[in-house]
Amino acid sequence: MAEVLVYVDHVDGAVRKPTLELLTLARRIGEPVAVALGNGAADTAATLAEHGAVKVLTDDASEYADYLVVPKVDALQAAYEAVSPAAVLVPSSAEAKEIAARLALRIGAGVITDAVDIEAGDSGPVATQSVFAASYTTRTRVSKGTPVITVKPNSAAVEAAPAAGAVEALSVTFSAQATGTKVTGRTPRESTGRPELTEAAIVVSGGRGVNGAENFSVIEALADSLGAAVGASRAAVDAGWYPHTNQVGQTGKSVSPQLYIASGISGAIQHRAGMQTSKTIVAVNKDAEAPIFDLVDYGVVGDLFEVVPQLTEEIRTRKG
Amino acid sequence: MSLRIVVTVKYVPDATGDRHFAEDLTVDRDDVDGLLSELDEYAVEQALQIAAEADDAEITVLTVGPEDAKDALRKALSMGADKAVHVEDDDLHGTDAIGTSLVLAKAIEKAGYDLVVSGMASTDGTMGVLPALVAERLGVPQVTLLSEVSVADGVVKGRRDGDSASEQLEASLPAVVSVTDQSGEARYPSFKGIMAAKKKPVESWDLSDLRIEADEVGLAGSWTAVDSAAERPARTAGTIVKDEGEGGKQLAGFLAEHKFV
Ligand SMILES: Cc1cc2nc3c(=O)[nH]c(=O)nc-3n(C[C@H](O)[C@H](O)[C@H](O)COP(=O)(O)OP(=O)(O)OC[C@H]3O[C@@H](n4cnc5c(N)ncnc54)[C@H](O)[C@@H]3O)c2cc1C
Ligand SMILES: Cc1cc2nc3c(=O)[nH]c(=O)nc-3n(C[C@H](O)[C@H](O)[C@H](O)COP(=O)(O)OP(=O)(O)OC[C@H]3O[C@@H](n4cnc5c(N)ncnc54)[C@H](O)[C@@H]3O)c2cc1C
């Protein structure tokens, strides 16, 4: 069976959920061979094997952390040459998209970004994309070379499928460009203890209607009652009430949870671009005319400072 | 020493209008207003600020697109860029990302550059890959997705806020930079700027000027193929209730019914 390269997104050996989704999708078109780079690369093997990786190619050279993007492109190219895969799948993070595109150009192949599904087709994998702020669904193929496809988080349900996951060292020769952009400092993001925004099953977001940084505690309390991640509109982020890393939308994160709860958010097109593919959408807004209500499965017209705390209280009671 | 900055700007259909695909599955540009991709305004802004810090700098704005794409160039010129290049050719219709990067890279080389500044992503394709592709083609460092950028003594520095960390980056010129909408509000063109823009030079180049063959670009030269595009069915109207004191409880009931609680 054809092999499919899967680029592993991990932090010091801890594999992020979107990579496990990729392994599930990869099994539809071939046998997944994972490529894990950087500090802790080999520690990813057990998790990857559990989810179907027949092989795990690893390299933990310091170049991956010390220079931007290109060393990882060099490594993925080395893996591509070693394996001759039928496709290369990469998570749709900002960095991984850049890696995917540069790899595609080098290997003379087309690149598709932000797929939300992949199926085997007569002439290679067919990707589904959700475009124009999720108002259109397109089906796209790569017509030249080995398809390089990036896939959005929450595009497939993770399935366990134990495989060998044999670890092999990947031999990488870095290109002249590899050391072009130095990483001179790095500040890790502090963990909030809440689920990762793009991976969460439930996202609770607040917007301008929250009216102040301190008031975000109302949104956080609801999130915590549901075990959810917290999101924010750009208006709330620009006002300095919540960090940019939590922004949902075109220039923030794109989320696709089972449940999205928007409070005090009007539903501008750029916000919708980041949440419109959520399975169930709920909104609380005091303006009955707010465009967000066009999207909702359930909406409450009311003051969020009345509705949200009551909701949180009721959830706590029901959960006992 | 003069600093030559090329800003790449895209002309896109207005996101607040009704965007559609044409019969050949490319973007329908006839039925919707176009404009300078809002995220490229941030690129123009940062280029203007970098130029202001340099002894002597010249900003060229570059677009690849149809006739109307001149509007995007005019906007950038009215913000303060010095001159413009418009790459326009019927054979470009339907070019994919890899093809677009070829055209941009050749045009940037022809224009001459020390620094390329791009937006983080277009507001239509939203791939966010062109700056990396252009850097790969030019063989120069990519310093991308910056929320803060500065240039001094032939070195570009910036801050990139990623998922797991915030990174400080540094590269020698020539380099390709892309900036996010966190990099600083873009200025509005002044009346004076708008008047001055009318007199600024706009060059038009076609594929032969860039020594690109027609079959390397366009729909035919594209390495990706769109098989179908379907409008997403409208969501079925949801339940909307007015809060009369029980709104939170009613919502909890809905969530419980759908097994979220
Ligand atoms: C290029 C570009 C990129 C962008 N990217 C993003 C992005 O990634 N994400 C994003 O979100 N936006 C983005 N925007 C901004 C977007 O256009 C909107 O400005 C933004 O989403 C508005 O945020 P909001 O809904 O919180 O604020 P508003 O539009 O001001 O809405 C606030 C809402 O709160 C309601 N409200 C007020 N008080 C209460 C109360 N007490 N109880 C209940 N409801 C209340 C109001 O009725 C109103 O509907 C982008 C814009 C541009 C141009
Ligand atoms: C809905 C949609 C989906 C698409 N999906 C794919 C796909 O999966 N694969 C593929 O190969 N192509 C795809 N395309 C085509 C692709 O968008 C175009 O080739 C486009 O010119 C480059 O990609 P982008 O607009 O996403 O640019 P991005 O990579 O998002 O743009 C980043 C920056 O590059 C610069 N830039 C981009 N285009 C131009 C330009 N024409 N002129 C000047 N500067 C520019 C700007 O500075 C911009 O801010 C898609 C197009 C659409 C409309």
C-alpha cells in the first residue's frame, strides 16, 4: 500500500490532537509514515503508533528551534525523498502551512491549504475546502506532483488503530537557506489550564458586549462549567480585554467545535469566517437584529450579564 | 544607501458583499466590488514606517491581477507609496498559489529590492503561503507573520506570535517579511495623498516582460484543480427566545437536550 507522509505537530514530544486527526485521514489513502522533528521528537512515537503510524522518522537537530521554518522544510523534503509517498499531509497551523507550501514548490507539486476533509479519488486524494467565510464548499485536487495538503483542526474524529510505529532516524542535510532567519528569543505561552482553543469540543466567546477585561470572568465561569475553551472577538482583543491568542476569526484562530457560544458578539463576516463551521451555534445578544442570530441553532435576546451567569449556575446545578 | 522596498498587495472581492464563483470555478469578479485586501494595508503601513526610519528609501507596490487591480495600487499610492507595478496578462486568469509566487518573484527581481513586505494572508484565498513561497523562490530569508517589525543596518528584526510561543526573529537583508493585523493600525489616505497618487508612476508588465511562458501560469498551468464549488446550504432557522428572566435556564435546557450538559 502507498505511504502517506504526516508532519507531526508536537511540543517537546507531546503530540497535538490535529496530528492524530491527520493520521486518521491518512489511513484513507495509504499507510501513514510520521515525521517528527526537534526536541522530544522520538517521544512522540508511542502516541503516533497507537493512531496508525507504521513508521516514525525523527531528527532532533538544534536547527529546528534556532532558525525559522526552512530547516523543517529541508527535513520534510529528506523524508519525501526517502519514502516517495502518495501524499503529504500537514496540519493547518500558520507555520505548518508555510512548510507545506515551500515543500510543494521544491518537489514540483500543487498545494492545498485548510482542507476540512480528504477522501481517496480516482486520480489521487480529493480535498474538501470551506471557503469565503464558509459560505462555499469546494472539492479540490492536486493535478501535478505529489499532493501536499494542509488540514484544519477538528476535520476528523480521532480513531485509534495500533501500528508498528518503528522509530527511524531521518538523515537531513540542511540547505544554504536553513540558517537565514535566526530565532533570537522565545517566550513560551503560559498555560491557562483550559483546553486548546482550536482543539476544544466547546468554545465560549465574548465580544465588545462584555465591556471590560474584568467582566471576562463571566465568560470564563461559563467556559469552566462546560470544560470549554475561551474565545474573543477582535473588538474585545483590540480593547485589550483578552489576549490575541484567543481571538476567533479571519485573523485569529479558526475553530470548529461541537458547540460555540457567542456572547456580546455581533457576528461580523470576519468573525464568522472563524466559527461558522461549528456544529451547534448559540448566541446571547441584547440586539435582536444582530447578524449572529442568522447563524444560531439557539439564541437568547437579552443582557449577557443576566443570561450568562444564570446559564452557568443552571449548568452547575444540573451537573450536581 | 537607498533601501528598496517592494510591497505585494492583492486586489480581492469585498468580503462584506456576496462572493461567488464563476462558471470556470475561479473567483467571480464581475458581480462584486473589489478592493485592496485589508490585510495588505498593514503591509503598506509597516513599509511606510520602515521607510521613514531609513536615510533614503523607495517603496514600490506590486500587484498581480486584472485591469481593476489598479484600484488596489491607487489606494496604496495614496497611503504614501512612491510607485507601482501592475502585472496584468489574460493568461494569468486562474493562477494558483505556486504560479502566483512565480510571477511575484520574477516581478520583484525585475523591480529590484532589498526588502519585500507582504500581508499575512489575502482576504479571499486566505492561504497565508505566498510570502514563504516568494522567499523560497528568491532564495532569501523569510521573516513572516510579524506583529512587530523594524529594519536597521541591513538587518530586519521582528516578533512572531505563534501557537505555543512568541519568537524574536532576525535576518539580514535582502529578506521577505509578512506582517499581521497586530502590527499597527494602517493610516487613512489624506486628501493630499489621494491627489498626489494620481501623478505617481504605475508601470504595467505582462508575462513576456517577466520571461514567463503562458503555460507556467493560469488555469492551464495550475498545479491544483477545483472540481466543484457549492454554496453552503443556509442554516435552518434556529430557535430565538427573548430573555424575560428565564433566558439562561431555557438555554441550559437546550444544551441539556443536545447532551452538552
Ligand atoms: C481585515 C479584518 C480582519 C478581521 N479579523 C477579525 C477576527 O479575526 N475576529 C473578529 O472577531 N473580528 C475580526 N475583524 C473585526 C470585525 O469586522 C468586527 O469589527 C468584530 O468582529 C466586532 O466584534 P464584536 O462583535 O465583539 O463587536 P460589535 O460588532 O461592536 O458587537 C458587540 C455586540 O455586543 C452586543 N452587546 C452589547 N452589550 C451587550 C450586553 N450587555 N449583553 C448582550 N449583548 C450585548 C451588541 O448588541 C453587539 O451586537 C476583522 C476586521 C477586518 C477588517
Ligand atoms: C477560496 C480560494 C481558495 C484557494 N485555494 C487554493 C489552494 O488550495 N491552492 C492553491 O494553489 N491556490 C488556491 N487558491 C488560489 C490562490 O488564492 C491564488 O493563487 C492567490 O493569488 C494566492 O493565494 P492567497 O490569495 O491565498 O494569498 P496569501 O498567501 O494568503 O497571501 C499572502 C500575501 O501575499 C501577497 N499576495 C497574494 N496574492 C497576490 C497577488 N495576486 N498580487 C500581489 N500580492 C499578492 C499579499 O501580500 C498577501 O497579503 C484559492 C483561491 C481562492 C479564492
